[in-house]
Amino acid sequence: MMINVDRTSVAMGDDVLPHAQTIELPPETSLAHVVAHLLERHFLATIAGGKATWILVAGGPLAVVAQQWDEPRFPVDPSRPIGSFAAEGAGVSLMFRYWKQNDPDRVFEDLAAGREPER
């Protein structure tokens, strides 16, 4: 299955090259495995000071990734197959939204409660 992945920029200089990529993984691959795969490939930019927070979305929030955490946290079932996030008639599109250096614990709490976290 083709998975389109993109991320927002962290600064103007980060806009020099496009971030969008397409990866191919089996549709039964778990969401957690897809995120781990992208992190292993250093898909996300790192921030000086080590406190970048990212929200992964595909129609809704799927994960919070923080530079200072060892592992992402998921407000949805991380074992869910990536194919289940496909839009009708299309593939899967994942977007990592940079949430600046906001407290990732607070961001995750807000998302888990169904609230949009403060930026």
C-alpha cells in the first residue's frame, strides 16, 4: 500500500526542500510500526534544545511524537492496521503537524480528551 507522508516546516530554512514522501508498506502494518519506521528514517526535523512536539493526523489525531520522549503516544489503538486509515477511494495520507515546543504531555492530554491543544 502506498502511504503519502508529509510534515509542516519548523522554520523558514526548513522549507528549502519538500518534505512529502511516499512509502510502501503492507496495509496490515500497524500504525505504531509505520510511525517507528518513519522515526528510524529521521523523517521529522529535530530542534535545537530537544523539545519539538509533533501531532500525527489522518482525518483526526493519531499520535503525538516528542523529541524528548523515547516513544510516541497514541490517542487511538496503535495496533490498528495502516490500511484502516485510507480515505475512501484513495490511499493513506499522514501529516505530521509541528506543535512547536509545547509540552507534549499537555498536547497528548488535550487530544485524548477530544480538545485541540493550545499552540
